[in-house]
Amino acid sequence: VSTGRTLTFEIPARLEEGKAGWRFLGNHRHAEVINDPDQPGNSVLHLSAKGATEHMHNHVETTLVSGRSVANGQVYEIRYRAKWLSGSNRLNTRLYFNRCAKTTELTRAESPGTPGAANSTAAPNVGPGFTHFIHSPAVPNAGQSVTVTARAADPDGLGTLTLHYAVDGGSFTAVPMTLASDGVTFAGAVPGQAAASVVRFYVSATDAAAVPQTSYFPADGANSHALYQVNDNLAATNGLHNLRIVMDPADEALLYQENNLMSNERLGCTVIYDETEIYYEVGVLAIDRSDGQETGCREILFDHTMAAGGNIPAEYNDLCQVIAPNPAHTSHAILQMARFNDVFLDSQFENGSDGTAWEYELIYYPTTTDGNGYKLPQPDGVVGTDLTDLGDDKENYRWNFLLENNEDKDDYSRIIAAAKQFSKSGSAFEAGLSDVIDPNQWLQALAHACTTGAGDSFFDNSNHNGIFYARPDGRVLYFPHDMDFSFNATRGIFDNSELQKLVSDPARRRLYLGHLHHLCTTVFNQSYLGTWATHYGSLLPGQDFAGHMSYINTRSNYILSAVQNDTPSVAFNITTNGGANFSTPFSPVTLAGTGWVNVRHIRLAGSSVPLAVTWTSSTAWQVAVPIASGPNAIALEAVDFTGAVVGSDSIVVTNTGGIALPTPSTLVVSEIYYNPPVLVTTMLSLPTTAPVKSTASSAMAFGPEAIG
């Protein structure tokens, strides 16, 4: 690293240029250059954001003056002055492509509110308050008038209510509303309009005070987003759910504006569900997927196998028809009703939303600009990173591991720990692995990702399209995500780099293969998915669900063959002493045997409790079984991943050494199960008569819960 230098951005010069010196992108487009309220005559950048920044199109940027550039390997000192006003106090600054990145927590007031006192928005009279507002019918036919009803109240009494409406972005027309026979509801009518017309409307109300005050619903009045669209006959009528998104023409134009396509700002709209259920003031954003992604809804079948496969938290998705603001984009879609947000996490894990989720993503960098210097989303290049040690600075992880929740905590500690763990190998990798991740969950989730055969994903090492989640206990899980592209029926079953490290352990290798076998023989096959494919095909008759099923059948058979080739099937047998009866002076006795990857647990016949089994290879096991004096008939059962018995064997072992009775020096209390009939706190005392190694007290207090 060469000697440091101070980098002069010459921001004052840019500020004097006003807005022309800056590019306000995405959810940061509301920023502006203003006169400093604390120092008149001094220009300042007023940063106003509708959401968090990200690496591409949601920030404020400028170009260094005089063609200045930075050099890799050079140490720079960057200085600026910033003052927190409201909202988040985290300010992220960086040079192009995350160079010299830093997130600074600006100083803010400990108690920014005014509890018990009026704040800056207080007003002596705010006008009537609304308790009801809706239009009917939700989607009128061409030429059909629409009735808007509203209810309002005010301590000073009501004056007048007025309906205001505008058609296709035109000027507003005011219509007096009349009181209905119920004495509380006001109604106004919008005359019938042509098919596909968009009507924006709101209601104003005045009170009966000496100086009347006017209020609006929705509250932003002419800038609000209560809208409807005259029927354009684009809704599905075959049972597919409809989501109609209605936007004002100006907002629609911004939504589809080329240099705004990657904006994360949610623009105002009205959403109408199944042409009847109305939601005003909704936010919508567009995602540009014009880079060759496969169209269609094959992924919905994978959602089913993920949910039905057992113990893999899966998205709860459905199919719908999206009636888009631009009819050219009206199409069927997969409706992600929870994705991996807090609602999903709380439904799957206790206090799940306390844990942090990250979306594994590439950094997309545009390679062209428009005439004003705004970057265009296409064409672009990509840069990714493996799940690997990038150092201790969370800025090195920020844009490849995007925070999905708990943004206020800005915590990357657990994903950094996982990245560091997967950078290790051999014994160093094994040490503490289960404290950092849940290995079995990773194997199960990776098995599901493998079954899909999807590329452009975490499984095929494409450096994106996966979710990592740190449970509240700190252990990181992996969730397959966005499996909708580059399908390959013969994709290798060990392609993922992280998987290769995990299955270097023989026991984990057989467990992974067992998960694959389980999925392909239970849910990832034509027998299970055929009914679902037929159902979805009836909703989406233009899609080739028969072709999807043919792919799944080919992929499933390929995986089963690959599992067999890797680990040829063997029968479940006890192999100790060649399987013949024998004698031993020791108890417990250690039995050895064979079993294939479809064996999940081994238990004593008649018991539902699995034994503690050690797998010494993909097909060899050992288990310790306590035996009494004399002959012991031991019958073992092999249980698969569904709980079904897939094998059994028995042997008689004669104990010639007797049984050592427990003494105070050898008896160990390892578990206590206590569930009192009365839900009260109970003291349970365990007196000791011999030295104990534990420093814990022998008297324990138990609440009403069962202790285990």
C-alpha cells in the first residue's frame, strides 16, 4: 500500500452547480441541493431517501471534477460534514464500485420526539376525520358510472364533502357529494368512461368552524393514490387469482422509465384483488428481468417439493394473473406471499424475526449511460464472491449479502462468521462448525436445490440466488431461492463448493445422499407432482407443464442413478461376528453393520427412540447396546426418512460378565423430566454423597413447563 493522500472531491463546486452536478437515483430521487438553513448563502445537499441504498440505482452520485480518478492500492482520507435530520442515521459513502466504503452513524438526538407536548406538526384544527372511503363497482364496465362513498366527522360539525376525479392524468373535476338516507354516508358519482381508462380520485371535507378547515382522503389529496381502471377484459376467468395494479399515467411512466427500472422506491398505486377487493395507497416497484431469464412458472412445482419434503422452510407461493399498468406486461406470475421476511421467519422459528436474513447476490454494474450520465440497467456486467473470508469489515460483504430484515441493526457478524468458516479446510473447518451453521439443515436444503437442476444459483456456484439466515441462536441456515433459470437435468449432485466441504465427512456425505434419495422417491417425481402439474396446467393452459414433468422425471432418475453410482446399495445387516450369535463379558456391547443411504435412524424393535449411531463410512455403522446378564436377543430396525422400516436384523449376544450395579461414585443424573400436576414453581433437591465435578447447585427451581 502506497503512502496515503487526501482526496479532494470538490463537492463545494458540485453544490454550486445545483442539481445539475448530481444524479439522484431510485429511492434517493427526492434529494436536492438547497440553501443551508443554518448558514444562508451556503449550498448543501439535502439527502432524502424513501428506502435503503444499494449498490446500483438507489443512491445519490456525482462524477469527480476534472476527470479525477482513484487508484487501487492507494490509501485515501475522505472528509465531509453531515447532519442528521430524521429517520435512519446511517450514512453510507463510497467511491465507485465500493471503493473506500464506510457506513457512518451520524449523531442524533436521544429523544427526537416531544412526548407530552405539541410537536412541529400540531395544528389547532385539522378538519374532519374520515371513517369510510370506497368506490363501487371496483372495476366498472365501459360507460358505467362509479359511486364513491365516504363518511366523516368533526367536533365542529360537518360542512360540505366534495368528490374530485381526474381521467387518464387530466385535470380534476369537482362533484358535490350528497348525504345518503342513513344520515352519515356521503356519495358522489363519476360518469362512465371508456374501456381501460384510469380514474384518480379523492374527497375533500370542510368542517363547520367559524374559520372552516379542509381535510382530504386520502390525506395527500390530489397527490394521493386512490384509483380505478375501467374494465379492459384482461382479468383471468378460469380460477386464477387476479391482481390489478392501477397507476396514474405519470407514475406509470416513471415506473417504466429506463434509467429508473432498478429503483427500489415503491410508487403509489391501487391494487384490486380478484376485481372486487380494493387496496388504496399501495406501493409498487418494477424489477428489470430482460436479460434472458426463462419465462413461465415451473418454479411453483419446486415450491411444492420444498414444502412437502419435510423440515425445509419453504416459501408459501401461489399463481396469479398480474394486470399491469402497461397492458403489454400483463401476464401470469408466481405470487410470493411471504418470501423470507419477518412474517415467514416468525412462522417457522421461535422469535424468528429476531434473526437476520441476507440475500446472496451479484453486483451488477451498468456499462452504458444516457445523455445525462444516468446509468442504464442493460447491458451490464457482474461481479460476485464466494462465501469466503473477506476480512472483518462488513462493508466488504454489504452488496453481496443484502440485508433482508433488521436493517436498523446493520449486523453482519454471523454471515461473516460463516464466510470465515467456509474459508477453512480439514480439521480447522470441522472445529466449531456446528456452532456456526446447522450442518444437517444445509445438507437438506442443498439436496433440494440440487433436485431442481437450476443454474444461476448458489448451488451451481453462480454467487447469487440464495438466502442465508442466522437463527436467534446464531447458527446460519441456507434457504434455496429463485430457482427459475438455466435448468440442466444432468447437473452434478456435488457441484456446490460449500457442499463439497461438508460431504468430505463420510457421515455427512451419506446423509446428503439420503436426503436426495428421500426427495426423489417421495416428492420430486412424476407420481407426486403429476396431480399438481395438471392443476396448474388448467390455470395456465399456455404453459408446457407436461414438458416440466418430463424434465422432473429425467432429473429425478438422473439423481437416483448418481446416488447409486456414488454409493451402491447394500442390505441392512448386523455384521459383528459375521452376523452370528456371540458372547462378551462387556456391556454395553458394540454392534457393527451395514446400511444404505436410505437409512435415517436405527432403533431397537418395538421402540420409537433412535439409537446413537456412528457411521464410519457411507454404508457402515456402529451402535452400543446395553445388555443384561445371560442371553440377549437384540433386534434392530432400520428406519428411512419417512419413518418407515426399510430393514431389520437380529442377533443373540450372551453377557458372561454380569452387570456392575451403580454406586454413588458411578451414578450420573444426566436428564430430569418433571411435569407436576399443578402448575406451580417447585423446588427439587438432589442430595449428593460423593464429590461432584459440576459447580452447579444441587437444588433447582422448576416452573410449570416440563423439564427435559
